[in-house]
Amino acid sequence: MDAESRRRRPRGAGIAIALRSLSRVVSAMFRERVGWLLPLFIGLAVVALLISIISAAGPLAPFIYPLL
Amino acid sequence: MNILGISADFHDASASLVMNGQLICSAAEERFTRIKHDARFPEQAVEFCLAQVGLNAGDLDRIVFYEQPWMKLTRVLTDVMSRFPRSINQFGRAGRSWLTQKLWIHNRISRAYDIHPDAVRFVPHHESHAAQAFYPSGFEQSAILTVDGVGEWTCTGIARGSRKEGITVLETEEYPNSVGLAYAAFTAFLGFKPNDGECSTMALAAFGKPIYADNVRRVLTPLSGGRYQLDPGFFNFFGDADRLFTPAFIRLFGEPRRPGDPLPFSSTSAPEHVSADQQRFADIAASIQLIFEEVLLGLARRAQALTGLDKLCLAGGTAMNAVAITRLLRECPFDQVFVPPDPGDGGAATGAALLACDEIPATSPPPTPYLGRQYPEQSVVEAIQTLSVESHHRLPGARAWSGRLTHKEYGDENALVEVVAEDISRGSLIGWVQGRFEQGPRALGNRSILADPSDAVAASRLSRAVKQRAPFRPYALSLAVEEAQRLIPGVDLREAARTGRWMQSIHAVNEGCVSAVRQALHVDLTTRPQICSPADNRIFHKLLHAFGARRGTAALLNTSFNESGSPIVSSPADALITFLHTDIDVLVLGMTVIRKAA
Amino acid sequence: MQPRSLASTLGRFSEVEADSAWQFARAADFLQLPKHRAAMLATALEETHHAFLFRRIASRGGARHGSSGLARKTLVACAADIPTFLAYSHISEGLVHGEFTAIAAASGAPEVAEVLAEISQDESGHEDGASQMLHEIVPRATLARALRKARWRRRWDDWMYVTHFIGKLNATLWLSLIYLLLGGFAAPLCRQRLRRKRGAQQPQQISVKAGEAQPLPYLGAKDPTA
């Protein structure tokens, strides 16, 4: 792989980056000694997942909300 | 090595490009989108940075974000949840914004520019500020003081900067112990918009006496050794913009001022009648300004004690407080003080990019504020021949004219400045657009509105029918460097003394010269000057002298080229629309002069 | 109409008009004929003035500028976007006339009604202007398609606006649930955390020496750019 390709974003990197962002938040919580926010943050992560599922549905989103 | 710095998502999104350790260009997104303090991802600013040097996104080695969002989220959640159950609305708003956008900035950047995620870096907010102040200063070593609202958790930072060893953070103060947020809360209390109207608080302070200083010390206490303590019981930093303070604050200072309520003060004349409440607001402004200066002075002395160095670099939004900077220059033991042209978050993209460099050159060219985009004016100039403007599409108070325009292009700078100087000396208001626009909120002769600083009629028209500006806010003065000692005796003219060159400090004007520049002075006969040399801005320096040849003083009233509520103009089209909408008489785009036909 | 609600609506109108001004000014750069550029700039000026008028009334009612959060989305990125842009403007300006008339009637404020009436008249002129330029620039064969595309685009935008609004409501519901279920437990700990003072710190070097190529620490795999 040349330098140019190594510099580019790998395919399917989105989920890995998202997980990395979430793990950074968790590390930061323990570093800043606010680890008790973890349950709240897990709840937020679930909401984020729901929002992203629905956003992916685009114009069909309002029809998906009742299912959730 | 090509490094792009980005700031976004909170306020003043911007982009800066550094190539091989040298800052090449920088721009705030608001200049392109025309949304003041636009915080959204700076797509257009990035596009400009790449186009400026002919790069593609694939040519970037690194992209650096100016803070660490995951750290910031811990602080946001801690703060919001600490106010349970009253903060349910804030939790909803913050939750939506973080979960849909802010938390995923890494992915957004990587995807937008097709760059490997490991080439996207994040640096702490205050460290971006430290780098934005130190590296462009040209100092070999200096103390660095960063004071703003809040980054991730840090509100204040003291560091040591060295060309050889880099930047070392020595001490920080954490949220909620924030001077910047306290000042913003007082700004909101006085009826101005926080993170925007702090300059109004600073201007209003000149009309009051600090009789509430003890009350302010109750909420923001300077401590010995240069530290300070904020009492969070008086503040609600997560509240809406107009409720950054609690009922306890109101009990201490009285009812807040409603936005838009009149203030009778004027920078150029004595008020006819001032009510008790109006005076109270001025006195409160004076009081917070005094205590803020005390705190900043204490921090600067502490920085000096910790580092033992004789130079200071200052950044963070509070570094725009020119009155406080002036006091720092006067009373602190530092030989030189450097404040970057945009010390706030808009300039933090620059710091982020510099911080990510593997190597900063030992020597760099002198810092310049002219880092934005330069536009060709031709498309607008061709269009104005057929342009016709309806009379009712102008600002109230703008003078009637035929609705048509004339234009003339000059081949020679000297001829151009003579014509423009003549217009100014006859009372015209000039919209002046040259070269690359400035970084930061100050117009330094490339995107300016200019007027005769002795002409009260012109200044009044400028306030009423162009800037819609409150009369208590003074205008600034641009003067040729050759006039500086005469107009402002004792001013520091050393090359490295930038505060006087970039409207960052306040100076008293020589009594004998007051009448020549009265409209650009505050009520206490001080001004916030731009001191311009040929090396700083050649054509603007020529214009100053051309005007000086006519009126005896090479100095002009200089205010930013924008209407109230809008960012400073960027393109010729922006300038033309502002020119047509307001009472500006003449528009100068490069070498072309456009006039409103009678 | 409640004064705050009216102020908020007028504030949003101000931002929409400002956005429109921005789009027209930008589009002017991509037109060939000076007279077309002039027409675009004149429209941009009028929209700027409308934004000013709305902002003035809205701020009297207490609305803060920029509070509706309208983002810039470039409609004209190149010359090929001009026909769609003109068609979209032609259709949108017509629709906005109806909205303004309804607000004027509901406002109960004569000053607001007067301003809206003046602006409606201008918008009607913009609708005609966009149509005229469209006929001059776009070949007849593609004109109908451009208009059709613009109509569907407008319907899509309106539906996505509804979608986002519903999404916002739902997200708020879920977030409020989490807040109420878990907030009580976290609150006292958070208050305690904010009261805690940070202890004395060790100096922390945050950047490399000049001349030594040491990358900053970061999470993730080996630096592919090394």
C-alpha cells in the first residue's frame, strides 16, 4: 500500500471511529472522576443508536418511531 | 507537512492551514456564511484554505481539532446533572446536539476529507489557545496566559513557552471557576448578548464608577498569589443566554437591564439625563471591569512568578478586553505582551494546527493579521452598470439617491488614495475593501469603513444609518506610524509591540490633538488605535498620509465593514450589498471606486 | 398570536431572508451576463432588507438573532446549479407569499402586518424575476424538467422538516426519560464534583521540541502517515 492509500480513510471505518469516540468518553469519565455518569452515558449511547437507526431511514423515519 | 486546524461546534468555527510550520491562511466560517459567530463545521473556510495554496484534501497530512469533545462532554453532563431536576430542558438540548453531532466530530472530519482516522488529532482547548498565542509571537521564550469561558474543564491556564522545548502547562483553573463566564454573565445582566456584547460592557464601564466593586468581589474574589475564586451560587452558566445569573445575583445587584432598553450615554457628548437605573448599570459595568482587571493582573503576576520570564503571550476570549490589556501593559513586570489578532476560539484553529507540527521553524516571518481570502472584484464591477436600486430597500436614515451607480478604475495607488482622501475630507463615508481580509474581529484597513475622525456629522451618520450602533460605544482610530508619538505620546513602537498596532490596547490622546480625532475617542479621551506602517499595510498607510496632507493629521476613524448583527464583509458582493443597504457614500474595491450617482 | 411566538416566528423569517440573500449573492458569481448578475444582486439586497425589517420587529418582541439555528446549505456550487436554483426560488417565493399573509392576519399587530405586506409585494416580484431569468437562461426543452425537479425538491424539504421536527420530539422524550430515571442518583455526586478543587499539578509538557520529529500521542493504530 502506498503512502497515498495509507493516508485515506479505510472503508467501513465509521463504526470503529464511533466506538472509539464512545470509549474515549468512558476513559475521560474515569480520568475526571465522574465515573458515576456511566449509567447515564450508556442510556445516551442507546438513544444515539436509536437516533442513528432512524436517521438512516431518512424520509421514512416518522413511520418507524411508533415501532420504538 | 500540511496541517489543517479546525475549530467548530461551539462558537466561531474556523479553519487554519499550516505548511511546514508556517501559518499560511486562516478564516472564520462566518465570513463565508454571513452568520455571525457561525459555529457549524467550517466547510467553506476549509475550502478556502485548501484553494489558497492549491491543495486537495488528499494533500493534508493531518487535521487537528482544537479541543477534546469527549472530555468536554463529561463536564457538560456533570454540570447539567448537578442542577437536577431543573435542568431537564438543557439536558434535552445538550443531549440532542451531542448525540447527533458533536460527539462524532472525528468521523465527520475523517469522512468529509477522506483522511485516515489516525491522521485526525485532538488537542486540549487551552493548549490550542497557548499555541495560538505563543508560536506567532516570535518570542524565544515567554509566559503564556490563557483565560476564557471554559474549554473542556479548564477555564484558565498558565504555561511556559519555549522555541526549543515547546509549551509546558504549569497550572490550570477548572470549571466552574471561570472569569470569562463571570464576565459573560455580567454582560447578560446588562442586557447585552453574552459571547458577543462584552465589548459593550467594557465601553459602558467608562461611564460609571466602580461603587459595586465589593459586591463583585463577593461573587468573583481575587485571592492572594494571583488566584481567584468564583462563587457558583450566583451563576447559572448552563442557563439561557439571558439568565446566566441566579436570583441571588439579582438580590445583590438589582434587576437586570432588559435588552434594547435605552442607555443615554455617548462617547462624544455628555448625556442630558441619566436615570438611577441607567447609572446603576454603568456602575456595575465599571465594577466588573475593575475586578476583572484585578484578576487578570493577579494571574499575569503569577505567571511571571512561575516562569521567571519577561515576555507574556495572552489568548482566550477575554484577551479581547483592550482596557484590561492596557492595564496589564502598564502594571505588569513583563517587557512585552503579545496577543494574537484573534485570541478567541476563532483563532484556536491556528493554535491546534501549530501544536500538531513536528517542528516549528526557529525563525518565522513577523505575524500578520491579513490571512483571509482575496477576491477579484470584476464580476461585481461589471454588474453595477445595469444595477438599479429601489429607494425603499435602504436602511432607515440612509440618504436618498438616484438608485444608480458609477464606477472608475484607477491604475495607480497614489491616484486612488488621493481621490479617496479627498472624499473623506469632504465628509463621505467610505467602504474600503483591499486584499486579504483580517483574522479576528478587528478591521485593520482591509475591510473597513472609514471617515474623518474630526467630523461629528459623518460620525453621527455612521452610527445612525450604517452601523446602528449604540452611541456609548466609541469608534477606533487608525493612524500612520509617523504620527504615533505626536498623537499618542509614550506609545511603544517596537516591532514586537503589536498591541498598539492591532487595536488591542487603549491610549490617551495628546490634548492638543483631541479635536482632530474626537469622533474616534471615548468619553475619557482615550482611543484604541491601529498604528500602521508601510510594512503592515502599504496602501492603507498611503491613504492615511493622503488624508493627513489635507487635514493635518494622518489618522482616520476606522470601524469594521458590516452592519449590526452581521459579520464583517468578505467578498465584493457582500461589500456591495452592505454599501447599497446603508448610507455609505463610496465603495472602494481594490483599485475601483464606486459611487452612488446623484 | 402570542407575542413571544410571533417574535420567534419573525426571527426565523429574518434568518430565512438572510439565507435567501446569501444564496442570491453567491449565485450571482456563476452567471455570465452582467444584467443577470445585477438582477441577482438586487434581489440579494432586497432580501437583506427584509431580513433587517424582520429582525427589527423580532428583537422588539425579545427574540435573539440566530436563535432558530438555520444552517447554510449551498444551493449553487457551480453554474450547472443555476437553473434548479432559479426554479426553486420561483416556487418558494410564491409559497412564502401565502405564509406571510397568514401570519399577518394572525399577528394582530398592525406594524407587523404592514411590514409583511411590503415584503410580500417584493417576494411576488422575486417570483416573477426568477421566472423571467429562468426563461432566458434555460432552454425550453429542459425548463419543464427544472420546474418539476424544483417542486419535488420543495416537497422533499418540507417533508424532511416535518421528519426532523418529529425526530426532535422523540429524542426529547427518550432523553427526558433517561434524565428522570437516572438523574436523581447522579445529581449529588455531580454537585460534589463541581465543588471539588483540583489539587496541585505537576507541570505537563504538551508539545515537542523544535527540530525533533516526535508525534503527539493518540489513540488507535500505528500512524499511517509516518
